[in-house]
Amino acid sequence: MKVLVINCGSSSLKYQLMNMENENVLAKGLVERIGIDGSVLTHKVNGEKVVIEQPMKDHKVAIGLVLDALVDKKHGVIGDMSEISAVGHRVVHGGEKYASSVLIDGKVMEALEECVKLAPLHNPPNIIGINACKELMPSTPMVAVFDTAFHQTLPEEAYMYALPYELYTKYGVRKYGFHGTSHRFVSMTAAEMMGKKPEDIKMITCHLGNGASLAAIKGGKSVDTTMGFTPLAGVVMGTRCGDIDPAIVPFLVKEAGMSIEEADALMNKKSGVLGLSELSSDFRDIENAAKEGNKKAQLALDVFDYRVRTAIGTYVAALNGVDAIIFTAGLGENSASNRAAICEGLTYLGIKIDPEKNGQRGEALEISTPDSKVKVFVIPTDEELMIARDTKEIVESAK
């Protein structure tokens, strides 16, 4: 069985075509800076890389380029789309209706549309990815794998908001949490690297990128996470503000004359490190500018690092201690300076970072010193493998 995994993020798209008989990756790639100047598709086959630089105004254009790359006569790996047995789609929000992965049908698509209001940056590109694939492969089964599933183990005291209880029963207003597929993968990998069972470890996973969230994991289960009712909550992100005083919204409506829609767009698309730096939502651009002395860029990084560091402190309390901290995703995996800045404020936990190991990239490794009281890992996430496994299981069980 060949499974194509489509993972659409707010400004990126990862994909992998996998042979599920041995879980070998036949081809994979990454589309970056969707909707941002400098859009690029990097397609990899057998270690060889093909870079396609082309403007991509939205995710529909990006999906088309991905499918073209897979069937290309020079660097493609399949003759046509019929060789793909199933497609697994990462979907950010399924509300309370979907707590696990599901075969996509008309009712599922309706539910995803209904959840756009809960994830305005993510569910739309997820839906675009599904529709684009359905149009080109109408007979191919497709599975939705939800980011919310891993966090369904949160206890009531963690997922309930201190609002009138009927808002939960009537509208489902509660913390859901996201990036669950990534948090699940890196926590499992960390346990393997430590030579321990997941149920014996307390860990904090830090998925840091254009979208960012942390999770407190105890006994292999998520017990708290920074994102909430929507992916807007939590730490500072690329264009999202993260946690703010909720009274800011009615203040802006009254004093700045904003509509609710304008305030929502401001928080989701114009805030975060983009809003602070007034430069870019891409952390690489901001880090480069900070090195050149741009004070607003440095402020954006400082605010981000501070929010992540204090979130870690909160989860140490939630877990009553911590055995391991894991960094993953675009920024977490690739920015040694960011990891160092965050960990410099955690010395009270007895954390010590090995600068040489912290400077390495591209592989799962421990970057803490042997005498560090808390182990610190950098683990490249593999949401695609988790999605492919769920897709294979669901499609085969449906036969």
C-alpha cells in the first residue's frame, strides 16, 4: 500500500509518499513561505533534491505543484495517481465530534467546514488540500487525522474554562489542544531514546515553529497543552498573539473602532513575532535581522523565548517535576540560539546544555550534558509517519 500524506500548515505544506509495507519514504518534500515572498518547493527522492522556486499565493497552488512533482518524468516516483492507495490528511480541528482519525466522507467535510470558525488559519488549507486531492483522485480513500486527538486525555481541570458551564454544554467551549500528532510522536521517540516506558516519564514537548505549542505529558498521556479552544491560544507564534488579556478585544472594538472580524484577523494574522518585529513571520528572517542590530526583531525573539520558558515552568508544576524536555518542529529543531536562550532561564531545574551537541542539526539527539538533572532532546518530528499509520489502519479496517 502506498499512502500519500498531506500536512498543510498555516504557511507551509509537508508531504510524503510512503510504502506502508516497510514504511519506506518514496518521496517527500516541503513547501515553505506559502503566501509570503520567496515561496519554494523542495522535493526529495533517494537523497537527491529538486528545488522549485515559484510564487504560491495559496495552498491550492502548492498542492498542485506537489502532485506534479510526484508524477514528473524526471524526478517523480509514480506513473499516475492510481498508484496511491490512500491519502492521509492532517486536520487541525475536529471539535468534540472527532476524537480520533476517521475516513473522510460528506459528513466529515461538513464538520470540517463547521470547525473553520475554531481554526481560521488551519482548517481552510486542510480542506483545500482534501478537495484538491479528491478532484485529482476521486476514487482514492482519504483519512483525516486530527491534531486534537492526543489531547483528549486532558483532565477536566485542565480543559475547562472558568466561564458559565452552559457554554461548554451548548457550544463546546473548552480547551482542545493541537499539534497532537507531533507531540505524540516526539514523546514516544524520547521514551525510546531514554530506554524507558512512556508511562514512567514526565516530559514537556515543545513544538516550536510558525505555529507553536507545548504539552505536559505524564505516563504517555497529554495532561495539559498551551493551545486552547483554537490554535490562537498559548505562546507567541509567527502571526498569532497567543495568550493575551481578553479585555483587549472589547477595548479595541470600542476605542479603535474595530469590528469583531478585524480584531480576530489582527490576532490571528497580524500579531505574534510579525506584529512585534514589523518585519516578518518567518523566524529565520527575524533572527538574521536581530543579528544585524534590529531592536524590534530582537524584542520579538525575547518575548517568544520568555513565553516558552514560562510555559515550561508552568508545566513543571502541572507534572510535579519533569524528566525530559523535547524541542521539535521548524524552529525547535533548527535554531540552536533559540534553544539556548530558552534553556538559559531554566538552570533552576539543573539543566545544562552541551553547546557542541546543541549546534548539530538533522537528527534526534540529546543536547544536555551527562550531569544535567533534566534531559533535553532535539527530535525531528514525523507527523507524516503517524498520519500514514493511522491512514493505513483505517483504510484496511474499512475493507
